[in-house]
Amino acid sequence: MHAMQREGELCDLTLVVEDSSFSVHSVVFASQSHFVRTCLASSFAEAASSTITFPDVWAAEFAAVVEFLYGATPLVRVRQLPELLEIARRLGIGRLTAVVENELFRSIRTETCVELLHIADDHGCALLRK
């Protein structure tokens, strides 16, 4: 499926982020994202247009979400993890939320603990609060 997505083959949904657009298979996103499933299964304009725009989302981090949902292991820097966590939570992608929270937990250092505590509070991350 991922090879087909990269080639734009049989993609039926366009996701717009910043100045970028991602052609994807709606079944891949709807099966893993509560938000996308709700948009597509309702009378929202997104269902009719097959386009969903995500304001306030960075394209680089969103590309990592696409990679993850298609089964790849995205290359993400530690500094990108908070944004990736926010996207995962906004889209209701529980599996990605858990993976990112674990990566943040593994990245805890003395110099980052206060920042990670704020992230944990902002996003309700129980693992980081421990």
C-alpha cells in the first residue's frame, strides 16, 4: 500500500498541510484516525470533496504521520516529537500517540525534564508524568 501511495496509485483522499498536499488512501487513514474517519463518514464538506485541510500542522511532521500509518518507520528528530505528539492526539491516532510518548520518555535528560513535564501536562501523557 505504501508503494502505491508514494506513486499516487488509487489514492482517493487529499490531505493538505501548509503548502503541501498528500494523496493517500482513505481506508488507511480512516482505519487508524478517529478524526479522519469522522470527517469522511459524516455530512462534513470533507466527505464530499475528498480533501481535508489541517491548519497549524507542519508538513515535515505530517509526512512522518503518513509514513507511520503506512507501516514505515519515519525518521524523526527528538525536537520534532512534541509536534508529532500533538498531531497524533488531534487526529486520534492512539498507536502513534503511544509510540511518540515512549520516544519522549526515552529522551528524558536532566536538561529536558522540565520541558517534557510541560509536554506531558499539555497532552495528558501519563508515562511522561511518572
